[in-house]
Amino acid sequence: MIPVEARTCESPSTKFQGVCLNAKNCAGVCTGEGFTGGQCSSLKCYCTKTC
């Protein structure tokens, strides 16, 4: 069998407010939303999780 990497799904944060400049702040908010992490992209916070 060939090992398969898990895909990462991304969704805009519903609770992050303002401009996203710090990925740690974004990830913290996303964790509170039930995701495993988050990142800034185009000044917006996107939450990530394995799908």
C-alpha cells in the first residue's frame, strides 16, 4: 500500500475580527472555533483542519 497524506481543508474564520497580520492570533481564534489551526492569507484569517 502507498502511504496517503491527509488533505487540509480551509475555511474563513467566522470570529476573527480585523486585518490578519499575525498567524498565531489567527490560529488561536480558529482553535476556539474547533479547527486545528489557522493562517493569514490576503489579510484575512483562514482556519484549517484535516479533511
